[in-house]
Amino acid sequence: YGSSAGLPRLRAAVAALAGGRTEDVLTTQGTALGLFLLALELCRPGDEAIVATPCFPPARDTLLGAGITVRECRLDFDRGYRLTANLIAPLLTDRTRLVSIASPQNPSGVRTPLAEIEAILELMRRKAPAARLFVDETYREATYGDAPPPRSAAGLDAAIVTGGSVSKAHGAPGLRVGWLTVRDADLVVFMDKGEVVEMDKPSEF
């Protein structure tokens, strides 16, 4: 069956896109499965998660289905759908386990600058130190003309998990290929030969 983390060549290609390491990549059946894995791995019923909305519906629904209390950070037209650390701050508590955002957002297309993502992380360290930040980057490579895609958030910090897929920017939803990048070696990941392992250091797949 091979590795349940995904084909090595595919994981290496994803790592090259994200500017990370092959061993940090887990392939999934679309971003939705990645969101489901995060909900199960990071949260338990009664925990809290923050979701920036409007959003890809499974980003919220998978958390609700796992019994997690979802607090919405509502973005609106009047503010240009701009996500800032100040909007996230009042929603963070010591029960927050996950902050879920998209950059670029769906459906507004507005990108959150890496500097703002770092500001959100700094707030999380102070107010919700057990939380991880998920950045959905499914639309990151959708650019105009010959403009290069913005840099991925994958390499910013080990508290960040990013997700992506070939469904949107690459126009291939039928392939059902998505991925997560996970740098945190203490996160319960992902298995070779069908086994789930708790890693003390990044696994050698």
C-alpha cells in the first residue's frame, strides 16, 4: 500500500511549492479531509476554535461536527474583508486550540500579508499558547498574468499548519488531491504503513 502520508514524489512536489521539506507534507483527498484531520487531532469536544468568515463551509462544519465550539471572526465588505490581529484578539481564550483562516480568502480573494499572520501568531502565544494556526492556501497560486504567487506561510513558524489542493488554482477538482504541511514535531502525525505515531522528531518517510 505504500505510505499513508502520500507518494514521495507528490510530497516532494508540494514541498517545493510551499518552500518546505518533503517530510512535513501529508497528502489528503482534498483540503476538506485535511480540515477533518486537524479537527480530530488538535481539538476535543468543548475546546474552542476561531474561524474567519466568510469561508469554505467545511472549515467550519468539520469543527462543529467534532463537537468543538466555533467562534467566528466575521469579515465584511466595509472593511474590505481585511483580516487583522486586532479582530482575532478578543476571540482568543485559554480554551482555543485552533485558529483557521484562508489566504487568499474564499470567496473574497483578499490575501492576509505574512506580517499580519505573524502578528496573529504573537497574540496566540500570549493568549492561547496551546493553539495552532491553520492557513488555507488553496488559492495562493491563483495570480494575474505572470505575477509570481505570494510566499507560503508554511515556513513562518512551527505553530502553523497550511493546507492546499489542486482543485481551485490548478483547476483539477476531479483528482481529489490536497495536502497539509506540518512542521510541529510534537503534533500527533501521521503514520507510515497505516500506523499513527507520535513523533519526537520529524519522521523519515
